[in-house]
Amino acid sequence: MTYQETIDYLYNQRPAFERQGAGGYKPGLQTSLDLDELFGHPHRDYRIIHVAGTNGKGSVSHMLAAMLQLNGYRVGLFTSPHFVDFRERIRVDGEMIPQEEVVLFVEKFKQMNYSGTPSFFELTSTMAFCYFADQNVDFAVVEVGMGGRLDSTNIVTPILSVITNVSIDHTEFLGVTLPQIAAEKAGIIKPSVPVVIGEANDETRPVFEQTAHQLGTPIIFAQDNPEVIEAHHKEGRLIVESARNGIINCELAGDYQRHNINTALTAERVLEQLGIKINSERVNYSFSRIHELTGLIGRWMTVANEPCRTICDSGHNIAGITSVVDQLKSEHYEHLHIVIGFMRDKDLQHILPLLPNDATYYYTHAHTSRAMPADELREIAAQCGLIGESYPDVTAALDAARAAANRCDLIYIGGSMYLLAELFASIS
């Protein structure tokens, strides 16, 4: 098979959740366990850090990978979804898996004549585990796809589990209350394996504490003994004063990153307690090079400065949009232009009222059946006083925003990671 034929095969094995929504969601671990046995349990060949959470799990995963890389370790990184290229999901020391390795894995799988019907994500996570073993990594940082308890990645026994936070998202699969969703995230907690909780509240904390107690697991709440003392913006970066590491110059400039940095630094402290040798100066330096070291994109990212500063961010649920709006309030501009689109399964009833009503809106959609059509989004948003026009794709919407903006304005693009994927594809 060619590389493109291989990618088509992966997506067509079973409809991927990313493309089909609920029809592509396949909870449960049996198929992943079967595949793991079929390929010889590759994830047992290296140490794993398992990362879950509603928001921030991607950023924290990349932070941890970057700090381990700069400390001389060979590091695998498995994340989802991808923006432009499928291979973004599977990296070793920041380098994407080669196309030929993707093809070889799928051909090997097909030759095994497995009788089951694995999903796209089940095959992809198995591919990652195999590739990391073949590449002799020291560590793999593995991001949960959705939830935790029934996620395909939850066949691993890590040396450290991390749960960044819990907020309302994917309610049709994970539950409608914070404790219900927390219980799903807590499913990655393993007996005697320490777990770091980035942020918890009165509703979620008891869930994590009870699970940890039942499993005899050391639990560390990052907010109880914070590593981040203060953070402020300077020249497009987030300058962090930390308790143990001194001043950190982080290139991820989103305000919300202070919470992710606190979680990552707490995880670093636990790794040191586990006997992992980590140099604090190298950790600090890693935060200034996360894009270069890991390939992370789409987090409060400046994509252009003409005709005005243009920022995109992958926040797409209530908590994520709340953080985005808070940071927009702190930016300096004459007028705000918002290019936005959402998936149908998002809680727009609660998300849209969070958005500023003094901005000009450019409604659009990603080219997936899960996306809410731009015209429909425009009509719903108008009921919240958010006025704008609809456009057939993100490129057309951004062109319209650029035509209307002056150099003292600000353009923001967001609402959906899949919308950003099409944005990056158009400018790559």
C-alpha cells in the first residue's frame, strides 16, 4: 500500500470518532488488549507517563516530553488529534514517525489475520506502542484520547499518572456531572502508581481521593503545594516564577498555561522522587523550546502579524473557551474579530454566552460531518447577540476578517481543533 492508502485503511477500519462522532466511539479495552498480545506487549519495554484530563493534557504531555528530552532521555510522545499530518500523533524526540513505518505496521497487522474489528484509535495507539519499542525509547508520554477508564491507552501500567483537570465535555460518553466525568478520568489511576492531579474542586477531589485510597496509590494535588508562584506576560511569552526552578521563560503564552506548568513541574518533582535524574536548568530551558522539541502547535499561537496580530487557540469546550475569553480581555486592540466554528456535540447553550458581544464574528465550519454548519451556528449565535456572517471554510472566513481589520485590531481563530487543522493545512 502507499502511505495515503494506509491512512485511508486506518480511518476505514471503523469510523473514527473524530470524523463520525458517536458512531466512531468504541469504549472498552478488550480489542486493545488483544492487539497488545498480538504484537508482544510492546509498551512493557519502556517507562510510561500516562496523561488524562479535560483540558491541558496535550500541553502537559508536550511539556513533560520536552523536559525529559533535554535531560538526555529518548522520549516517545503519543497525542491526539493531529492538525495536518497523521504522523504528528506519534513522535520520538520530536520527530514524526516516518511514512514507511506507518505502512509497515499496517501491512504487518493485515498479515496477522486478526478476526476482530479494531477502531482507528485502537490501531493507532498500538502502532505508537510498537514504534516506541522499536526505537528503544527510555520513556513514552502517552496522552489519553477520551476519558480514561475505557480509553484504548489504558492498558498500560505507567510509572506516573497525571490528570490535569475535569470540566464538562463529551457528556454523551463520560457523564453529565463533574463527579461522573472525574470517575472516568480516575480510571487511569493504577495500584501503587503515584498520580498527580493538576486541578480539582469540591466535586472532583473526593472522587480522586477515594479511587487512590482504594488502590493504595500516592496522590499529589498540584494546587496544594504549587510550583508556580506568579506568572506574567512579556514579549509574547509567559514568564513564570517557580518555587524550586526559579524563573521560567515559557514560549506557550496562554494564561491557562500557568496551571499546566504547575502540573508539569509537580510531575517533574514526583519523577525525581522516583529516582529519575532531572536537571532543573535543563527543565527551565525546555519550556522555552517546546515547539522545536515536540512540534506542539495551536496553543494561543500567533499565526500572523499582518494586517494585525492573528491568534489561534485549540480551546473548544466550556473551560477552554472561558480561558480564551479571559485572555482576550487582557489583550490590547481597537476591535476584535473572531473566526469561529464548533462541532455539533459541543454545549453551545453554555459556550456562546461566554463570548464577547462587541466583537465581529465570522462563522465557519471544518469539513467533517461532525461540524455544525456555519449558517446554523450563525443563527444560534445571533440569539445570544453575537452578530456576524457565515463562510464556507476557515480560509474564506479569515480572508474576510483580514479585509475588515486594521493594524490595531486583533483576529482570533478557534472553537474547534479541526478548524485549526484546516487553517494550518492552508498556511503550511
